[in-house]
Amino acid sequence: MPEIMTIGVDVGGTKVAAGLVDSSGQIVQKARVPMVATADAATGFAAVKAAVEALFALAPEARSAVKGIGICSPGPLDPRTGVVLNPPNVPCWRNFPLGAETERAFGKPTKVDNDANAAGLAEALWGAAADRSNVFYATLGTGIGTGIIFDGKIYWGRTGSAGEGGHTTIDYRGPLCACGKRGCIESLCSGPAIALRARAKISASSAPTKILEMAGGAIDDVKAEHVGQAFHEGDALAAEVLEETADLLTVWLGNVVDWFDPEIMVIGGGVAQLMSSLFDRMRGNLPAWAINPRAHEIPLVLARYSADAGIAGAAALCR
């Protein structure tokens, strides 16, 4: 057992995953329990306690070796106080002092933040950006989340709400986003947005496509993963969908470069692997969308952590 261990807890609407993480960012033990997000606050917190206790049951020696507990929770939340405010995905918690309650339960210093901030910190500490101080991290999935790391620390902004880059508008006449704004990058390039773009193109075209075949012949069942599978088999329509997605992401990242001039841009999340084959296209086109004449020097890389980004990120909060 390494001398210093931390526990990372990833809270979702249906599960709580916890991991024991060593000083190199390696997850050496994992546990997972169900989360009942629609019950009362105590029931929700009981799932967090159960996940941590499950880890200690698997590795009893960790109880004394663990120096801190980090938690990724759906927001909005206040990372400075560890209070979860009013998350739509975990309605059981309203102004719930998650950090304080966890410290009280286990006697370990506890930090709380959102998943994208925490995952960005893990990448800066242990992952694809380990040798960089100023990092832009984006997670592409059902939504798009971002984290900004300055001088090795999460940038929270005045109220703790900085880094909502997924809700940057790049087309004010674009589709309505769930946040209420139009043309957010999330509404254009998330997994559901990719599927929607594919369905529209299939409906407008008479040409055969493997996308539809992989979705069982039903347009309404087309998902982003079907687009990715068809793309890797050389499907022309799938390539068109993903190239358009890459071009929209490039416009967005050009704004990121002009705002932050990061040392590196790291992309994670479930859609990241799908888009990674188009990173070269995005790098090549980036100078056309950034006024910074050295934009082409900024690496665009795939994250180290994928499915376990929440665990690793939460553990990184304690470092």
C-alpha cells in the first residue's frame, strides 16, 4: 500500500462509484453502489457512505492510509464550502453540506467539486497534461462540460461557477439548449446532437448508409455510437456528420484559445474517443478560428481517464 492514498467518489443520478487512488493517479480498488436520487437527503448520503465503506471492506488497511476524500457531485454546488445547492440530477440534495457530512462520517478532510473541474485537475496532475500548468479540459458526452486549470489549480471564478464552457454560444440562431440559450456547443456537438444531425441527414438522403443498418433500420434509434461505428467502416454519411461536428468544435476551441491561450487542450468523455480520429483535422483548421498566431502550437490530446474520470478527478481534489 503506497504511503499516501486518497478516495475519489463519483456521484451520479443512479449510482455512486468510489475508488482508492495512489500517488501516481492509479485506481487500485473500486466499488459501486446504487444511488436513489429521488429519496430524501439522508438516503442519498447513505449511498455515499456505503460506497466508501465498501472500499474499506475490500482494503481494510486503507482506512488508516487514506489522507482525504474527494467527491464529484452534480451541480450547481459551491466548491469552496462543499455544499450541493440544487442539482437537477440529484433532487434529494438541496443546500446539502456534502463535504461537512462526509468529514463528520469518516474523519477525513473532504473536497467537493463538479466532474469536469475535477477531471481536468486529474489530467493536469496525473494524466495527459501532467507536465502543464495551464490546461483546458473538455468532456464530450451526453452533455459538454469543461474545466479550467490555472497554475495547477481549478479556476472557479467569483461565485464558483466558472468553466461552463459547454454553454458557450457559437450560433445565436442555433438549436435551443437545455440551459435555455441557443446555439451552445453542447446543443451542437454532444452525443445526442451528433445523433440528431445524423438522423436529419439520413432523412434528407436516399443514399444507403451503415448508420441506419447499425440502428436496426429505425431512424429514431440512431445514436452517436452508431455514427462512430459506421465512420470506422468507411461510411460517407457518417464521415460527413463527424466532420461537421469537428468543424463546430474547432470554432469553439478557437474561442477558447483566444480567451485563455492554454498550454494544452485535453478532451475526455464518452464521445472523445469517437472524435479523436478527427483531432488532426481540428488542429489543422484551428488557426483559421483563432487570432492567436501561435494557436497551431497548442496540443489537442485525448484524456488519460475515460470511464473512471470521475473517480480520478475526485481523488485529485485532495492533492
